Amino acid sequence: MSKQLETELKRTVIIDNRPGANGAIAVSAVTKGPADGSVFFLTSAGAIVINPSLYKNLSYRPDRELMPVSLVVTTPQVLVVPLQSKIGSAKDLVAQRRAGRPVSLASSGIGSMPHMAIELFKASTSAEFLHVAYKGAAPAITDTIGGQVDAFFGDASGLLPFIEGKKLKPVAVTTAKRLPYLPDVPTLDESGIKGVHAENWYGMMVPAGTPPKVVQTLNEAIRKTLENKDVKANLAKMGLTPAPSTASEFAGRIRADGDKWSKLIAERNVKPE
């Protein structure tokens, strides 16, 4: 997106990746930046709608220190197993656990969207699976391919290359309907496992206090960027769905998701350890 965004904004866009702590490191850097539109933040859902309910001593307050600009893209969770696994469906995982066999489910980390999907899965099935939290998706994918864990919930965008490369087998998706790029993979609802709806998203935010006109300029640039046919094609290949919104619509999504994950974290007694 960055090149097209440069065209729309008529200025250079420099990408500064700040990984770690489920987005907390990046948020801290952005909130210390100038509120003039020169610094904007492409964030995943975790840092904004999960961290505040998970960490008691969070170093930032997204509702006070950041302003929404636009939702950008969404990507659902996909449940995958090793290619050679005898597990052929989500029901198989549940059946094995109920038969007394330990079943491990990997995530990309505590508080990640895959972790939230696992908690929903456990709640829906009334089965206790072993949650193996990795530090990032890459090692989780590697160990799933190698059979060190039984299954992995992950963003579709990160898993498609491994599914298409015949290294992982998808057995379910967390959407209400089947995905156009994985038409043969059933939803968890179809599998009789209801209510496991977990969708990661990426959205643009700016430091609090950024002038409304600047926010609107950025919003329009994002919308036009996502309308570009080449950008749309590239995003589709990655399992990302363009989802431009107004700033107020994005704020509403943040509130709704924050309430949803806060409730789940409390009900499931999820801890950051």
C-alpha cells in the first residue's frame, strides 16, 4: 500500500516496523510523535482492543492517546493442522480431546487474535485444550508443519502461502461464510462449533490531538489507495479484505471489539503470563 499512499498524499511514506509486545512497543512510539499527520500508525486489533483488557499496567491508553483514521483491511482466523495429520476437521480435534487425548493448539502469543480464537473454541466446545503460546506466528507455523503441535489458529494472510504450498492443511475458518479463496474449507459454525467468530484487522490511527482536517486527508488517501485495482489484487492474494471506513465507523468497531474481547478475557480468566 505504501507506494500508492505516497501517490495519494503526494509525499514520501517511510515504513518503520516496531515489533514486540503485541503492538505495545509501536503504540508507545506513535503516541510520542507529533500530532500533525507526519506520523501515523497501521495497527492490528491486538494492541488496541485486546491489550487494554489483558494488561493491568499497560504503558499507554489507546482511547486517550490515539485517534482512529480508518479501518484498512480485515483477515479471519484459519484453523490448520500438519499436512500429514489424521485430523480432518475441527470436530476431530474435539473428539480426540473428549476421548482423553491431550490436544495442543498453538497461537502467535498471549493476547493475540489467534489466542482469542482458541479461547472462543474452548468455550464453545467445553473442552480444555493445551494452549501453546509462541512469540510470533513464524515459530508457531514452523512447529505446526513439523507436528510439534496438533493445530494452529492463525491469520489467513499469514497462512495462505503454507496452505497453497501444501505444507499445512486447513480444517476450518472463523467466518460466518466460507472464504472465496478457501471455498472447500468449512466454517466452524458448519462444523457444529458455534460462536467462534474471530477476525483480525489492521487500521490507521494517529496521535491524539491531530487536527480533524488532517485526519480527513489521511482517511481519503487510504480509501483511494484501497480502491486502486493493483492494491486490491495484491491484498486479495494475501488473504486481506479491503475495509475502508470513516473515522467514526472505525471508532465504533474499536468500541464493539473492545467490549467483546474484554468480556471473553474476564470470563475465561485469561492472564498475560
